[in-house]
Amino acid sequence: MDNTYQIITDATADLDPQTAAAPELKVIPMPVTMEGRTFHHYCDFREMPAKEFYDHLRRGSMPQTAQINILTYLRAFIPPLKAGKDVVYLCFSSGLSGTIQSAHMVMAVLREKFPQRKIVCIDTLAASVGQGFFVYQALQRQREGDSFQQLCGWAEERKLQVAHWFTVEDLNHLHRGGRLSKTAAVAGTMLQIKPILTLDREGHLQVAGKVRGTVKAYQSMIARMKETCTDFTCAYIGHCDAPVSAEKLAQMARDAGIQTTLIAPIGPVIGSHVGAGMTALVYWDTGR
């Protein structure tokens, strides 16, 4: 393993528990405000358990998320730089947040303060378990001995080959958040319409299709995976407090040829926008 550099990501990266606990990874927490209370989301859910958070959403709460501020970035980046390590930050998609702009501002200052160190920000163009999958793969490469330059080159080359497929369970939550009309939410719920979402080349969220029923949504996601997956070694499964559904999707992925499925709970930063019950499938594919 190359210990000369530090991989850092942020709490929009939803990680499987083993990766989240990896001592060589640093994850920057992010603030969430709900019902007048502000807490920070860490990958171990130390300030609010996942079930408690999603129970609030099921009762109609609408949390608000905020970008990482400059002070938080400084607290994350300075310690490894002082320890003599280079830093690579695998950042949340610029197509979904302006967080990366603050990161660039901080890094410009730190490059002057630590001119002997290399500091790179990679726009993953990914989110949630897609970002988590990418971080997991980056850690594997660091453990296998990739240098700083090799890892950064790999990241830029492969980031658009992370396939994201999501299906949302709670259309009423999308309505409460202003992302869906009341009529569409009511009709969609009655007809069991399940939107299938993905990310495009700019890291923007797009509706890829709509089907009736969760089973058909999963079948559609698996069919897309069988058609475009380039590496069946591992896939990431994400869920918003829906472990039974996640395991069902994971089993379908394994039946389709995936060797290892890693299940990651989706945290409040992403969950605030998609609601309880969402499930996701992520894997390597031919590219967006």
C-alpha cells in the first residue's frame, strides 16, 4: 500500500460499513437540519441513526442539507498535509452541488501554504452509492500500491464508467420537496409507478424510465446491468432504510453474474432529497 497520500471524500458518498470504517479513508461530515435541529452526518450515523432519520421522513419531515464550508475543508485537508502526505479529494458531483467550488478555493490557498505537497480534487460526477463505489475502488487501488499520479489518472479515466440506477419508493416525499406535482405523486402512487433515475455525463440526475411496481423496476435495472456491465466482480447496492429490498436487489444482481454485492445504507444527505425506501444499483459499465 502507498501511504504517501490521503484519500478524502465527503458524506454524500454512501459506503458499505467495512469501507466506511477503513482507517486509511477520511470522510468529511456534512450538516443536515431537520425540525429545528442541526446534526452532522458521518458514515457511522453517530449523530442520528438511519432508522430514526427515515422515520422522520415517513412522518412528513423535510430536512435541509448544506454544502461543506471552508473551515470544515481546512480541518480535513490540513492534518494529512502537515503529516507530509499528498491529498486526493474524491468530491460529490459538480452537476448536483456547488460544493466543489469551495474545495477548489481552499485547495488554492493550501497549495501556497504547502508548496511541496500535491493536492488534487477529482469531480467524481457521481453521487450516493455511485460515489461510494468509486471511493471503494480507489481504496483498493491504493492498497494494491498505486502511486498518487496513478490513482489520479485512473480516477479521471474511469469516473464516467460508474453506472448509477436508482428507483424511488415515496413519490409523496418528492412532491413535498417540490420535485413532483401533487397530481403526479397521487396518480403515481395509485398506479405504483416507479421512476428509474440515473446520472448523465455532466453528473446531473435524469429520469431514464418509468415502470409499474418495484419488481419491474429491479428487473429493468438488472437488464441494463447485464447489457452494459464490463466487470462482474463487484456491485454496490444502496438503500434508504430498506434492507429487505436491498437484499432482494443484491440477490438479483448475483443471479445475473455479479460475484460480490456490497450493501451500503444511504445517509441523510442524499436521503433528504429522495425519501425513505429508495434503492440503487451501481457497477462498472461501458460509460455514460
